[in-house]
Amino acid sequence: MDLTLAPEDLALQRTARAFAREEILPIAAGRDRDYPPEEAFPWHLIEKLDGLGLRTLTVPKALGGCGASHLQQSLVTEELAYGDLGVAVSMDQTFKFTQLLCEETTAGQRERHLPGFLADPKALLAIAISEPQSGTDSFLLYEAPGAGPRMTAKKDGDSYVLNGTKHFISNGGLAKYYFIFARTDPGKPMSQGLTGFIVPLGAPGFTIGEAHSKLGRRLLRNGELVLRDCRVPAGDLLGEWNNGLAIFRRMVSGALIPVMGPARLAFDLARRAVREGGTAEHQWVQMAISEMYMLIEAGRTVLHAAAWHGGQPTDDSKRRLMSKVFASEAAIKVCRMAMELWGEAGALHFADRPTPEKCWRDVLSYLHGFGTNEAVKLKCFPLIPLEGEMGW
Ligand SMILES: Cc1cc2nc3c(=O)[nH]c(=O)nc-3n(C[C@H](O)[C@H](O)[C@H](O)COP(=O)(O)OP(=O)(O)OC[C@H]3O[C@@H](n4cnc5c(N)ncnc54)[C@H](O)[C@@H]3O)c2cc1C
């Protein structure tokens, strides 16, 4: 086993690391504290990321992109998240759904939508399944017909008509293209009655609702999508009618979360504080720093391993989901320990410098994303056949 990163992995990591420290970190705390949710997103950084070739990181080389692997994607977003988790997630969503746009679509769909995505330096992507009445049940295996989204899509002539509301959507209101999942046979469970559609911003009947005001990841816009008799041309159905769940699960499964970026920042902030504050020689402080290091090292290892398996025959949803649970809980613990090591300053808001408090608020969101951690733990093991292998 060789865990050494290849020269091209290291080059990407270096580019993203420098960008996070020079461009994102200096503005993140101020936007987090002082900007309303509709205005906090730093668009100018997206154009710069595009200039570096990072916005189109996962577009296959044959189509003019970098053709980055899942591991490279994970390395880049971890570095960006050191600057700000919201910016990293905006890119991460775009990286994942670029793969959807390039690999799960028909030649006609690529012809219609890919040039608009490639040529526009601010084009981002989003996926939408969550609704006010459905959350975790859209991500895990619930076979009851009543589980999952309520949004409907009905065929009408040569188009589909979508009705319903999505919420919590990352890049909601920022993205140019949306992959929206609706019930096409509400009497059946999601595995037999859910279909995905490609819906560009500005489609008739598609409006952006509220931008949620969040505890963390405040630079990223999470919003509502409102579809009222929204017409989608028949050619923009994603994959097969009533078989959208399989595509959704392949795309959104939790391995690629950049949660160790803020944990690493909190660790650096804690080490600096104990050195400057003269507490570094206390045994408890030394033990805390060692424990934070172990949690970061373990969290990065499970995430990188899950990303490395991504797209290969060894890939599996249990590993991907469990890596998100472990890494998010490790990151939350690291950030909380950093807050303790900062003393009272750990509980203060500052708009002019990075703080462990912001790191902690940011990583908390992964307790819920992709299905809540509790529900993932509850539901993941019944998915594994008793006599099956763990892949060890
Ligand atoms: C920052 C952020 C970004 C997001 N981005 C997107 C996005 O881009 N696209 C998108 O579609 N969605 C997105 N989401 C939504 C996210 O996927 C949901 O929040 C998640 O699926 C959980 O759903 P919920 O919040 O409705 O909680 P619920 O699923 O309603 O959970 C509420 C409570 O019930 C518990 N619970 C749920 N199921 C069970 C069970 N079977 N047994 C026992 N207890 C259970 C949970 O553990 C929790 O305590 C985002 C969420 C956040 C926080």
C-alpha cells in the first residue's frame, strides 16, 4: 500500500492551499459575521477559482476540464475549507454535479447545458431533494411509499410539469443549473417512483425562495426552490423515468465532505494560542493537542480512503456514509477543544480574524447533511447482509 500523494495531487493541493490562505481566509470572518445570507457569498472568488481551472476541476479532460479523481477533489475542497467551509461546499457541490452533468446525461443534454456551464466563469451547480416534509428519509433506505419528497412531476405533452418546494439547498439561488428530484409515481416507494430533472435557473415557473440564515457555513447560500407548474422539456429528464434514486445515491453519498479543513484551522489556531498564551507546557494542553492531531489524522484518513474507493468497484455506500459520520464528529470535537484552549476568547465573535468558534459553527452542519448522523448509524447496518463481507 502506498499512501504517498502523486505529484499532480500535490500540485492541486498546493494551489488550493495558497488560494485558501491568501484569498478566502482574510475575508471569511467578516462576511460570516456581518453579511445577510443573501449577500454573503463571495462571487469574486468563484471567478478567480475559475481562472485557476478549479471550478471545472472534475470535467473530464476530453471535454476541456482537469478530469480530477475523487481523491483530488477531496484534497482540493479540504484545502479550500481551511479558508471557509461555505466556499468549499459551494465548489464541492459543483464538482460532484459536474460529474453528473458529464457522465449521467445524454449527448443532447450535454450539448444543451455543458457549454453554458463551461463558458460562464460563475456557473455553479446544485442538487435538490430535501423538502419541508422530507429530510433523512430521502437519503437513506426507506421503502415506504410515504417516505421521501412530495414534489410531483407529471407528463404533459412533450414536457413535464413540476410542483412543490425544496429547502436547505446548497447553492440554492447561486447555481445556474439544478438537478431536481420529484415523485413521478407517488404510490410507489422512492426506488420505483422518483425521477431527476435538469432545471436551469430562470425556467418558467421556477423561483428562488428564502435564503436560510444559518448558524454556520454562512458564506454559502442555502435556499428554497419553489416550483409552480414549472415546465421542463421532455429531453431534460435525467436517466430513466421512475429510476432517479439510483442516480441520486451515486452522486450524493457523503464521502466527499471537506470537514477536516476547518478542523485543521482550529488546530493551528489552538497551537498558536497556547504558545503565545504561555499554556503550552501544561500536561492537559499537551494531551489536548495530541488528541486533536489524532482525530484530524484519523478523519482525513477515512475521508481520503472513501474518496479513493469512489467510482471504483470497491466503492460502497456504507463506507461513504460512515466516513461522513466519523469525520464530522471528529471535526466537531477538534473545534470544541480549540475553543476551550482559547479560553473565554474561544466563545467570542471576531470579524477581523479566524476563530475556532466559527470553525465549530461551520462543521456542525455535517451532523445533518446527507441524513443525520444518528439516522445514518441506525439505518446503515441493516443494509449489510449478515453473511456479507465488510471489505476487510
Ligand atoms: C448546511 C446544509 C446543506 C444542505 N444542502 C442540501 C442540498 O444541497 N440539497 C438537498 O437536497 N438537501 C440539503 N440539505 C438537507 C439535508 O440533507 C437534511 O438536513 C438532512 O437530510 C436531514 O433532514 P432534516 O434536516 O429534515 O432532519 P430530519 O431527517 O427530519 O431529522 C430530524 C430528527 O429526526 C431524527 N431521525 C430521522 N430519521 C430517523 C429514524 N429513522 N430513526 C430515528 N430518528 C430519526 C434525526 O436524527 C433528527 O434528530 C442540507 C442541509 C444542511 C444543514
